[in-house]
Amino acid sequence: MLRARLEALASLAPPLDAVAGSKEEREYLGRAAAELEKAGLEVEEFTFECMTWREKYAEVTAGSSRLRAVALPYSPPGDIEAEVVHVGEAALPQEWEKFDLHGKIALVKFYRKLDEASWQYLEAVWRGAEAVIFYDRFPSRRRRMVITYARDYRFTAGAPPPVPAVAVSFEDGVRLLRTAREGGKVRVLVEAEVEHSSSSTVVYAGDLSGPVLSAHADKWLTGFTDDVLGVSLLLLLASELRDSAGYIIFGAEESGAPGYSPWYWLWGSRSFAEYLERRGLLEEFGVLLNLDVLGGAEPRLSASGPDLMEGLAGILGGVETGPDQVIFDSFSFTMKGVPAATFHTFPELWGVYHTDVDTPSHVNWEGVGRAYESVLRAARAFLKERWGIMKYSALVDSVLSKLRLVEFLPEARLALERLARLRVSDEHTARALRRALTRPVFRGHYETELVESEVVYPYLLDVIDDYLSLRDALSTGNLHAALRGLRRVPGTEEMLPSVEPPARVTPGYLREYYRALELAVRESLKALSESIAALKA
């Protein structure tokens, strides 16, 4: 019964792309809004400017064979014929050093962490490639991954990718590999267009001070689990909860930030969160329960802070929980201090993510049933207890546990004294604390540390991990400490107090490094003390 109802609601979505700012996205949002109205809800819309990219045609030709391809957003148009060079799944700069791609076409296997396609593209272009062909890691599918032309993830404008990029299936990649071994030529044809003055929409309804359910309407290719299923679950839950809850369907989640921004995603939810803040409506906003990339067997929960994480874990029992992630719309509200969480099964769905085989046939429907019940249980718990579901003590305990590790430093003792006077017993104070102490953190260099940014609370004390690791190494004589060094806040590209890992591991060098690292820790402790003092004021 649940599956039949969800598949019926899923028929509202277009069969393929619903790109940010496109006609397909607008029509899908309109049909979803009509379903909310059927549930007796008054629907409102927030319209915002976005950038729209769309593929008109894409093809790869090898000899007499025409291979089906999809252009990668934000590929420019182009018609390139050149020798093709296979580089495998090279991703790190040193893995590309042996390739001379000037005047050639690079044939690249998607890296196992698929979002690193953008770094693979950059490396190919920097080495002179005239076009880039990606082939999939899994058989019989084609995949869209956004490519950018930037070394960072700033929120502001970037630069357009300069050469065409397409993706083909694994099988066609093997065919092109044979062509590369024979020194043959390949033709890449892309017809694509960009509109810089387009607009997208956020549809919202119900009581935004209650539990607020959200999902996103835009998608790449078939996009059933990302996020047609999420929208369908939201609409089904709206028929159950009606005006006791709030509902938001975001446009422009997958892309859309203006000016080729390197942080191209979550543009709709970021814009809407800022809109609510400007209107003074964010302080009364309830807990956000976001639905995205569901369809696997075991629903997971990524939550904005330890207070919400522990509160929902108690309500939901065995659901795996962890910090919020920068890839979900919940993150846009987490950064505003709003308690927000995403229900997802992302680790299970890499195989179909952003492909043309992301369809109901790949869904674990028992897992979807568990997700539905979990979201409903969380929403009803909030309706019954309001902010009583939150474990506010966890906000202070998380900071205390870090500070006590370095209590031998005077700055840590001062922060502990100030924290002891801070009482977090209501949502207003908790929101201020989350807002001050939560940031995404990237540890290392983007192009050499191929990992995700992590949402960290309290982010100012993240450098303590390196400090204690090195302290232990010096005390034990084991000089091979695991150090991350550079710490950056992506988006704003703020550099946190930290120092680069040592190039050498002699005892004398490490002792000097330890002194420099201690200074970075003390700077972070001072910043934390100031943040706590400001909250008291």
C-alpha cells in the first residue's frame, strides 16, 4: 500500500532532468503544491534568482560508433575531435604528472568518491585537455556530476569550466579505452546553454513553527531516490499530519547558485533560510526534518548538533545518527542555529546516485517504510513535547569534554569558568550557541585530501585533536603522529588556527612544531572564551 501510494505521487515528477530554474522544475513544484492544497493547506511561494544550465545534446563518436553520453553540468558547448588518452581514475595531482594532454581528450574513470569528478576535471584541463570523457564505475548507466573551475568551495562567484565534459557508461568507457590504446581519435559533441537570470521557487505550507518536513524538487536524470521519493514521502506525510506541521519543497538543491559559484548546491534552501531570517521568522521556526536520498535498507539521521542528535536517537531507537552533512538542505538551517536533521540512506546508493537508473526498481521498500515511520515518530514527538525532545545538556557537555582534555592550559581553564556560568535550558539560548560554535570544517588541502567537509561542534576546538596526538607522540617517543594540519571553513573559506604538518619527524623539529601548534590551540581557546562571553552578554 505504501509503495503504491508513493509511486502514484512520484508520477508528478518529470521522467528526466528537472534542473534548477527550468520549466520542468517549475511544473513539478506546481503539481506538488496542488497536492499540498488537496490536504487542506494554504500554499505560499518564495521565488529567488538562480543560474540554469541545461544540456540540449551530447554525443561521443569513436570511428563509426556513436555512443550515448550525458553532458556534465556545467559543461560548455563544444565540438572537439582529437586523440583520446586514458588516465584511469587518477585524482591526486601526483597521479596526473605523467600525462601530457595538450590538444587531446582525457578519458577518465569516475573516482570512487564521485564528487571528486570536479577535481579530476580540473587536473585534466590544467594539463591541456581539450575535452574530458568520464566513464562510470558501474555497468549500464550514465551519470551527471557537477564540474566547476575553482580550487575552493566559496559561496561567491567562480569561473566557468572552459572545455566540454561528458559521461558515458562503463561499457562504452571500455570501448574508448581500446581506441586510446590504438592511438585513435574521438569526437566529443556537446550542445548546452546557461541562463544567468533565471529563477527558482521554494514552495511552503502549514505551520513552520511545528515539525517542518522538507525535500527538494530539482533532480538530475531519473532522480527517483534523489529526491522524487523524498517529495513523495513529504506529500504523503502531509495527508497524515495536515496543518499541525510545516512543509517545504526546495528548488535549486542540486545546482543554481549564481555566477558558477564553487558552492553550487543548496542554493534554494540557503536563499529561503536567509529570507526567513530577514523577515524575523527564523527564531520561531520549528525543528526541520529533511528527506533526501532515501531508498536504501537502513535509514540514517544526520543532525545539526548533539542536542538534537541525542534527542532524536532516544525517540527513534536503533537509527544510526551522526552530525549534519554539507550535502543536505538541513545544513542551510544548521548554519543558522536551527535544529535540523536529514533522514537518508546515502551510503547505500552510490551506484544509482545521479544516474539514469535511479528508479523504483532499485529501492528497498521495507527501508522506505522504516524511514516513513521514523519521520512520523519524530514529528509526533515534537508535536507532543515541543523543545522537550532536545537534550540541551549535550551542547555544554560536548564543549566541556574537549576543554577538559587541555585543562592544563590557562586559556582552557578560563573557558571552563565561563562555560560553567552558561545555562542552556531553552531553545533561544541553544540556538545562539549552535550558531556561534557550528561550522563545516575541511581538514587538509581540497586537492590532496579527497574527503568530505564535516559539520563540527564546537569547531573552534577541532585543532585540539592534532595537538593531543603530537603531545602523545612526543611523550612516548613514537614520532609518527597522525596530523591533519590545515583547517578551513569551506564556503566562507575562513582559515582556522592551525599549522601545517611537519615535513620531517626528528625530535627537535617536532618539539618546535609542538610549540607552534600549542599557540594555535591557545588562539582557538581564546576565540571560544570570547564566543561564550558574548552569549552571556
